[in-house]
Amino acid sequence: MGKIKVTNDCNGIKGLKVIEPAVFGDERGYFMETYNYNDFKEAGIDCEFVQDNQSASKKGVLRGLHFQINYPQDKLVRVVNGRVFDVAVDLREGSETFGKWFGVELTAENKKQFFIPKDFAHGFIVLSDYAEFCYKVTDFYHPNDEGGLMWNDPEIGVEWPMPEGMTEKDLILSEKDKVHGGIKEYIARKEK
């Protein structure tokens, strides 16, 4: 049943995948498989997910760009309510696309999922009035292992779409997300 359509190596970045599940609908509503190990393994995603997370955010919230330093996680993310623009930045040592980013709009309507391998920074901005965001991860959260990059680092150049009626100064960020350094600082720390 639940076959999936997979777009591989998004924007030329190896490992990033956008997944579109088969959705079966009728006058009652719809059914879809959000995860099927066999389908995902066939698509090159052979992971053991150990934790599911869900967050809710209002319009203009920007979360990211986050990663775990010593306990990196593969992530499978989706939106169950609302609309977000989701971003991954390649931080894999020696990668040809190190520092490059890719973004995809995830909505409750399009039901797309985004697979982000280990050693990527991840973040999203809420474009709708409200959004609920779900993600599976392959390692547990380690609170003392958090890393982050400046969401608007010009060296990375993420082209964040602004929520309707908002500008960058209207965005809502956590205190931590306001103080992250850019990719140059990240590289300098890694070289120490």
C-alpha cells in the first residue's frame, strides 16, 4: 500500500530527501502512511528512529538553525497543521556542499516530509497563523550538546520567505537563536 515518491539530493546536496506519501482520500477524508520502514529503506533511509517530537508555533516564529554537536540526529520532519518553510544546511566535514542550504515548504495540505541526515543544521519559519510540526529523530535529545548557526548568516544566505504582513524585525526568535554565530565561527571552533 503506502508507496512514496522521493526527490533525492535536493539542490545537489547529497542525502537530503523530500518525501511525498501516497494519500488515499474519499468523501470521508483521507488515509496515508506517514512512515513505513520498508518503503523508507527502499528509498535509502535505513534509520532507527528513537524519538518522536512535536512542536506548535505561531506565525513569524523562526526556530533554528540547530544541530547536536556530539550526538547528531537524522530527522524526518513534517507539518500536521499549518505551513512552514523548512531549511537544512550541510555541515558535513569534507562535503562538496558544505555550507549550502536547501529549503522546502511543508504544509498540512501538501503532506510532504523532509529527511535531513546527520550533521546538518536545521530550522524553520512559520508562514501560517499557527503550525504544528512533527519530527522523528535517530538519537535522543542531549541538552548540553546543542549547537546553532545564525539564522540570517550572509555566508550561508538562506532566502527565508517572510510571513504575510511581516518583516525580519517582526520575527519571533528564542534568546539562544538571537546569539548564534555564523558559519565562519563554526569552522573556527571546529579547527581548534
